[in-house]
Amino acid sequence: MNLTTTHHHIDSPDPDPREGLRVTALGAAVNILLVVLKFAVGISGGSRALVADAAHSLSDLVSDIVVAWGLIVGSRPSDDSHHYGHAKVELLAEMILGMILLVAGLGIMLDSVRAVMSGEARSPSLVVLPVAAVSVLLKEYLFRVTMQAARKTGRSSLIANAWHHRSDSLTSMGVLLGAGMAMIRPSFAVADALAGALVAAIVIKVGVKIGWEAAVRIVDTAPAIDYMKRMERMILSVPKTRSVRDLKMRYVGHRIAVEVHLGLDPEMPVRESHEVGKEVKNTLMELDRRVFDVLVHVEPEERPEGRDAETRRHGDTEEEPEGERG
């Protein structure tokens, strides 16, 4: 039976989405340019790999729109219909992004394999190479600035979009390799189509990874076990906390909700037990800014507090395992 229950909830909105929207808008502008350029040069220059890469850049543009939507809606605060905020919308955006990549990759793969099997592959024109090189440089730049914004804001959808940019950079490198080989020797014309297939494999892999990771979090998966053990040690380090009977965590979007049962002195006044619970909340939220909700149940601990309890409270603090990154 609970001695008392305290619910500590801080309704702090996610970091300002403007930084994420700014870098996403930049990515969208670059993707529009690359889509037009790659399609035009790929078709006129006879490069299946570059046309496939243009389709990948088009999926990048769609993903920019999806990510922007997730950033805007996911940043809305709690309301009467969404008590835990709208953070899961961002995970939904990531799942849609993963599906876009998967479908685009499968389409590219089928077209490239058909070209190889039918013998339709031919050497592309020289103009394909500078376009692919420009794509590599621009997409690598977008990867770096988007990842920087993701680390600054803690947005997992920006991390996903950054890797989407990196995958486009890698596919453009594949175009450079395939088209270059096909130009060196006509007998290597099939290399351009093979590069398209390699592009497709990378796109499919990235899409599955992004979609799966979002799906895992959207079904209330708990953080990594090392992360939870670290949190438990922090709770036991709070003065007057004798034991942790039950610790539960779940992802709410890229944020974390915590529920914990504390064992305290059964003679402790209600007001004092409330203060202990409040300190536990503050400790966890200071440890990780992703923790936004802490529900503390305070229960009587009959076991006398001695050396064993003291040892358990402080635990082995030499090792600091890292939790799962969001």
C-alpha cells in the first residue's frame, strides 16, 4: 500500500523547432535543384544510375516535407486530448520516411536489374560526372549541417534526415564510379546499371533502419538496460531513499517518461516523503533532458537502513554506461 503518491510532471515544450525547420528548408531547396539537374542530365546523358539517383533525391525532398511536418506538429505542448504532448508524431514522420526510402529503393533496384538482364546498358555521356560530383559535395554538406542541428536540438527525425542526405551522397559516389568505368571502356557499360543497383541496396537498408527504429519506439519500448541501471543508481543516491522496488520507463517520441516505486522510512512524515520524491524527479531530469515526466510512488520500507542499504544506495559508481541515444 502506498504511503503517499506524488506525480511530478514538467510540461516543458520540446526545443524550439525553428533550427530544425531552417536546416530542413535548406535541404529541400538543394534537393529541388538536384532533382531537376539529375533527371535532365541523366536522361539526356543516358545514365540509369543518375536517373535512379534523381529518384533518390526526389524521395529526399518528400522526406524534408515529412520531417518539417513532424517538427511542427511534434513540438505542440500537451492539451486535453494529448496529455503527453505530440512527440510521437515525429516518430510517425520517421516511419513514413522509412517507407518512402524502401519503396524508392525497390523501384531503383528493379529498373537496374532489368537493364542488366536485358543488355540495355550503355555508356553515359561525360556530362554525368560533374553533376554526380556536385551532388556528392552538396549532400555531404547537408548531412553535416543537419546532424549538427540534430545534436543541438535533440531531434531524432533530424538524425534520420541527416542519414538520408548521407545515403544520397553515397549513391552519387556510386554513380561517379559506375559512369566513370562505363566511359573508360565500352565493355564496362553495365557498370552504370550495377551502380544503380548498389544505390538501391543502400537506400533500402537506410529506409528499413529508420522505419524499424521509429516503430520500436512508438510501441512504448523501454530504453537500454544499461541506461535504466544508471538511472536506478542515481535514484538510490538521493538521501533517505532506501530502495527502488519498481522502475519503469518508456519512450514518448524522443522523450522519456519514468515511473518508480521508492522504499522510504515508514515513520517519515508525508511532507518529507513528498520532498524526497521531488528530489528524485529533479535528479533524473537533470541527468537527461529527455526525461520530461516522473511518476513517484512512495512506499514504506520495513528493512532497517544499515551498511547493506548504504552500499546499495551508492552502488558502483566507477562505471558510467551510456544509455540509448534518441
